[in-house]
Amino acid sequence: MSFLRRNRAAAVLLAAAVLCLALGVWRGETETVFRKAVNICMECIGLG
């Protein structure tokens, strides 16, 4: 419990990050992010 008392701000930020990740997965945004990442790699590196 002393860890949470000393690092309360870090614990709150970690919880907010996990919540945002879960919300994005729930909304189906992983496919959009992956598609954009693939397009950037194809344009910059020229693999396609």
C-alpha cells in the first residue's frame, strides 16, 4: 500500500491509460491504427 501512497499520480495516469486503451479497442480503432501504420511504412520505406 505504501507504493500507491508514494506514487499516486503515476497510478492515476496508468489507470487512465489502461482505460483509454480499452475504450479504443472496444470502439474498433485498432484496425484503423494498424492500417495507417502500414500505409506510413509503405510510403516511407517503399516496400510496396
